[in-house]
Amino acid sequence: MPLPPRSRAPILAALLFAFGGALDATGKDCSVTSVGKTPLDDLGPGLYQGFEGGLYPGGVNTRPAKHDADLDRVGRTMLLDPAGKPDAQNGRIVLMSVGMSNATMEFSVFKQKADADPRKNDRVVIVDAAEGGQASGDIADPNAQYWQHVDDKLAAAGVTPLQVQAVWLKEARRKPIEPFPEDARILRDQLRVIVRIIKSRYPNTRAVYLDSRIYAGYATTQLNPEPYAYQSGFSVKWLIEEQLSGSPALNFDPARGPVRAPWLSWGPYLWADGLVPRSDGLTWRCVDFNDDGTHPSPLGRDKVSDMLLAFFESDPTTVPWFVDCDVADPGVFGAPPEVHGLLVERDLSGTRLSWESLDPVSGLSTVYDVIGGDLGELRADRGFGRAACLATGLPDSPWTDGQPDPLAGGGLYWLVRGRNGCGIGSYGDGTATPDPRDDLDGGTPACP
């Protein structure tokens, strides 16, 4: 005989209690507050099942400085028009997400916060192109329907595939079962395919920032539980290490051969061992997750989005284009970096200097200074002590030096820098420490 409605509630409560209190009323297993694993950024040179920790080679968490310099040399982010051409007046920089359900849940909140942040460069268009149900194996196919979804999201935002320059990529496998390290290697291989697809479909993509999963100890499904969530961090780590070691399959530098992939880097590392605080204090509580213990709740999405915003507003490779250095001045948005592409040509009027304009990189109000001197003096002094300030406040390239030719056997040199209301650029090339041009950057000689 059926029980009256009021009699069922105590029995349901008793059944939940009979499971030991581990399952809350939504199905998460809130008792698994730790899985006993050390976050990669805390593991450092220590080992996990024989494999070194740290986010980068050598067990360190800091990206190699040369990797950053290479990005600036070959992949400088700038304002682009819909055809992918530099456009300092009306161009845009697109940052988009690629990935699965967790990625869209987290990135959509990040977009809301970033778009409301006055520090964000308003020329940056953020597009959440991640989509629920799209595991790594699904999108590691250039013909997958997912990529049409990405194109549709870009179109809806009023931008084109050729304006995409930065991507946040977060992916995971669906129901992995393999032992470590095989599981992590499979995901690494799928991520390799995905970043190559990104470069193929969105050829102006300069950089991809990758992340692995958040904690999954509370999960009660086999979608992507622990230890796979933790171990996915090795997939990202090993992929980036491949590029750092010079793998042709992930080459981003045209000087080294065919370009197959964008420049790769970690985004903010997101995994922590449940309620065990990471060295920076990060923890994951049961309330940070939805009913399945796998997808982030609004609280969890807030946590990831805050980490993303802090990353893009502080990382040396994103600050120059993501953060507006002077929101009150529409003529600038970034401090000028080093000048690239200096070309010297001789014509009837003198020596013509040209260079790649920094206007799409730092703003229309960027101006230029030129210093130069005699090569004989440069050799004798082993420095630029006798350099002269030849021109200041030039609005842009080109500029003609009308001084006469040097005597037979002699020569002249020129160096150019940019400056604007947010900073003064460098005459140096950024590869030597100390750089012989440090004195020039310090104001000797003064120019202006």
C-alpha cells in the first residue's frame, strides 16, 4: 500500500544517511576532499610516477624568457581589419575560447567580467567559442561541426577568423580509462592536432594559452574524474615542452621552417587538491561544483574567471594588448615595444629609413626618435657614446636623412625607437643582457 506523502520524506532522508553521508542531495561526493596529489606548480622538480613536475622544463613554473622574446619577434599582436591587415584606426584584436563545457562555463563569466573592467583595451573583442559536449576527441578533426560553431560565434560578434590572434584552450577526454602516462599522452596528441587546426583555420593566431582541468575529486560520474583531471596537466606540460624543444610539428617561427602551430603557453594553472590549500592558497570546495561534481557551479566559474582575468591583466605577453595603458587617451593603448623591420635605402635625396609602424601595436599617437653615428666611432668606442640625435617626434615611417655619404671605407648607422604617453621604447633588440644600447635607452645622448 503506498505511503502517504508525508511518510516518504523521513525514509528518503534515512536512505541518504545509509550511504554514509557521502552523497549530498544533489549526488556529489563531498567526502572526497583530497586525492593526495601535488599540484604541478607545487611539485616542481619532484616526480609523479616518474615524471617531473613544474609547468615548464626543469621543474619550474616560469616561462623561458627566450620563448617570450620569440613571440614578440615573430608574433606581435596588433589591431587587424576584417581581412587580417594592420589597421590602427579601426582594427580589432580577437581573444576567443576553444574547448568543452567547462571551458564555456568559465570563459563566458570571464568575458562578462573583462568587458566590464575599465582596464581592458576596448579594441579587444572577447568571443566565447567553446561549446558543451565537445571533448578533445571530437574537435581534433578539422571537419568537425564544432569548427563551424566557432565561425558562427565569431560572425555573431562582428569579427572574422582573420582577426583572431589569441586563444584560450581548455579540453579533456570523455571517459578515459587508460593508465598513466598513456591517458595523458593521448590527450597531449589530441591537443597537438587541435592547436594545428587553430593555426590552419585562424592563421593570424599568435598565441594559444592552454589550461588543464580543475579538481574532480567530488565527481560521481565517469565523464572525467580523478586522477584523469589531475593528469591532464601533464598533457599540457608535455605539449608545450615539445614546442620548446623545437618540434617541427609545433613550429611557430618562419625562420625555422613551415609554421604549423601558434606559440604555446600555460594560462593560469587551475588544479588544486580539493580542500588542501595549494601554495598560493587555492582550494576547491564541494560547493564550487554542480550536481555531478565535474562541472563548475557559479561559485566555481567565478573562481576560474577571476584567475583568467588576473592572468590576462598581468602576463608579460598579454598586457601589451589586453590592458589599456591609458584609458583617457584614445590615441594609445600600449607602451611601444622595440621597432621591427628597419630598412635603409639610398636615393637621390639621401638615405631613406623605413620601419614597421607601431601604430597598430600601441596606438596612433606613437611617435619615433632616430639616433645615428659613424661606424668607425662605434668600433673604436665599443659603444654609442658619440651617437647623435638625428630626429625626434616623427609621426611615422619613413624618414630621410639628408647628411652626405661617409668617406670611402666608412659607414653610418641608425637606430629607431617609439614612444607615446604610456612609455618610451627601446633602441635595443632585447636579446643581450646587458645590451650595448642600454645607455641610449637611459638617455645618453638625450633624444629628444
